[in-house]
Amino acid sequence: MEGLLTRCRALSTLATCSHQLPRYVPHRHHHCAPERGQRLVLSRVFQPQNLREDQVLSLEGKSSDLTCKSQRLMLQVGLILPASPGCYHLMPYTVRAMEKLIRVIDQEMQAIGGQKINMPSLSPAELWQATSRWDLMGRELLRLKDRHGKDYCLGPTHEEAVTALVASQKKLSYKQLPLLLYQVTRKFRDEPRPRFGLLRGREFYMKDMYTFDSSPETAQQTYSLVCGAYCSLFDRLGLRWIKAQANVGSIGGTVSHEFQLPVDVGEDWLAICPSCHFSANTETLDLSQKNCPTCQGPLTETKGTEVGHTFYLGTKYSSIFNAQFTNVHGEPSLAEMGCYGLGVTRILAAAIEVLSTEDCIRWPSLLAPYQVCLIPPKKGSKEAAAIELMGHLYDDIVEAVPQLRGEVLLDDRTHLTIGNRLKDANKLGYPFVIIAGKRALEDPAHYEVWCQNTGEVAFLNKEGVMELLTHVQVI
């Protein structure tokens, strides 16, 4: 028994692969947590199972189009379903993971003083015409007219809207700055060729923050503060990231950085110096430049996918919309601005792309839709007596480990073999899968515990299972 618990304690480190920082108190949010005495069962989840390869291809196009691992896996296990080119239905597992990601983002943004707002997706054309981006954005801007013939666009970003909002507050004081406003909303971009599933779509979720400061110096401090929060976010998710110098593009400004995840299907090329840790999107470099501009060391290249972008805007937008505040001398001054984006659905897809095997989805532990999947024996099998025992284990887990209430799913499809259900569980990537097999009939009962993120397996009694799961962190 002691040996099993020793193994259990070692395995418990798997539950904490996301780094909980000292400034955070774990939040006990439980999406769709059941009432006491009720159980979450797989048969009630609206989640397409075991989609055949030919069905996936008929939904998404030719087999040659499914070159992205995250897209293929998310389609095969029913995490997403195509609605139209570049637009997807997000199924319950995916929504649960996304809501967890948003909670992590909220923690990071609010820890640095961010205030959450929500602006309309429908944006009047005159705002975009004022900054000339109505024409500059070209065909990527999704435009429409209302019944009165007034022009609008579906916002791919909200610099114009938020600056006009702040400008409307005529009595803004320097004492209220810095002002950090952010939202998590749907964005729209008329991609000429949407591909790679959630990595490049026409409709997607994004976190966009807009900051207003009283001077260039404080704006640079805010810029560093937000970049630090982004680093913390990706560290907590257990993802390897690169902060690279980038072009300002159509957003504008004078300083810009991209947060990239190195991945083979990435659409960006990054130049990296192993000596001084310089990194930049190759778009920012002279094509003939082979050495690092900082230390003159040789540069290496890697592909990446952009999951975050930061911009120091200065007064580009505040000067157009007259977004002013009253300074310490009682005089009106233009606010210094920054904008900061995170691709919410893109982070989910990119994390799956980076962490998963060719056949099975793997999530950052904090974002797994459910932390634990319980698999009882098949009905009518020799081990069928353990079906009721597994139900009791479910109740004991949610009673003894309260943070897992709403995080434990019972695979009640007992007409299927354990093997078939374990195969489904492997594909969906629950961090912990607990099986009641032959050894569940021992005295005391022992359960087969799979730690999916490493493939390790241990046989633990009920006390060992509880000790292992006590270490699981949830958002």
C-alpha cells in the first residue's frame, strides 16, 4: 500500500503542470456543476462520438485539406462541427475548455488592473472612416447595410469603438489613469482562404484590451505590465512561447510584439538568437540579415502560430477621436494608448496542436473540459458487480475533493466494453481516467488510474485515488 501511495504522490505532480502563481487564490467555478446526489454522465452530453473519417471529410472538404492535426482531431472527436467556410459550431467540451481559458485570462487581466467591458460587434462605418481603416482593411472587413442604408462592419478589432467611448467621457482625470479596458468577444475577418480549423477562421473569439495612460513613460510601463501578464498566462497553461518583435500592420503604432507558439503548421517564420534570446518575425528583418542585430550571433529560424499581439499606439487614435483627460495642471491632454490581443479560440487549437499525439487530444491541464472520467465495467461482464461500486466512487470523489464537483464525468455507456470507452477517453484527453476492472472486485478494491498527460498507469485503492485527485487544480 505504501508503495502505491508513493507512486500516487509522484503522479500527483501531473495535476499541477500549470503553475499557480502566489498572487492567485484558486477559484471554485464549476460550469454546470450537478446538484448534490446527481451525477454527470457521458450519455447525456451533446457530443458527437466516433465520427468516421469519411464523415469528417464530407463536412470539411478534401482529405488534403486536413493537414492540421488540431483541426483533424477536433473534427474526429466532435469538438467542433463546420457551419460554413471558416465558421464552426463549438460543442460542449470545447465551450467548457474555452470558458476555463477565459477565466484564466480574466485572472491575469484583472490582476494588473484590467476592467472588463463589452462592446457591440456591429460598428458604424464612420468610426472606421475617421481612421481611414474602412478602406485600408480592404476586403477582410465584413461590411453590411441596415434597412436605412447605413454602413456597418462586423468588428475584427475595436480601437475605433473604444477610443470613441473613452472620448465621450469629458471629465476623465489623470487620477483615473492608467485605464485598462478589455473584453472577450466574437471577432470577424473575411479571410480569403480560411483553413486549419480554429487556427484561421472567419469568426473567432478574441480578448482585446485597450489602455489609456497619461504619458509615454507610463504607457511604456503599462505595455511591459501587460506583456508580463501574457507571459504568466502561457506559463500557467504549460505552453512554450516566444515573444517576437513584429510589424504594426493595419493597427498602427510604434512598438509591437507577437506571442507565438512554435508549431510545424505555423504561418509565421521567426528568427531567434540562441545566445541573447533575441526573437523577431522575419517580416521585420532585412532579407539579407543573417546575424542577430543585438549580439551579432547567428540566427536560427522556426515556424510559429501567433496567439497574442501587443501594440504601443501612442496618440494615433486618441488624436483622431479627441480622447482627452485633464492632467495634473488642469489642462486637457491626449491619452497615450496601447492595444493587446489574445486569440482565445486560437490558443485552444494551438495548444491541442502542440500537446496532442497524432491520434489523441491532450489539453493544458487547467483547460481540460473534465478533469476525471470514470469507466465502470460492461453490463453483463464478470466484473459487472463493480458498476455500482464505481457510482459510489463518483460520489466519494465529489464529496472528498470539492474542487472536482462538476469536473468528474461517469461514462455510463455500459453496453460498450471498457476497451472501447477507454479508447474514446484517450482521444478526448481527460487528464485522469479511472477504470473499474477485475481488481475492483478485490478487498479492498483497486482501480486502474491512467494519467493521460504522460501515459502512466497505477493501481490505487480508494484512499490512493483520493490523495491523487486532491492535488488537481481547477479554474
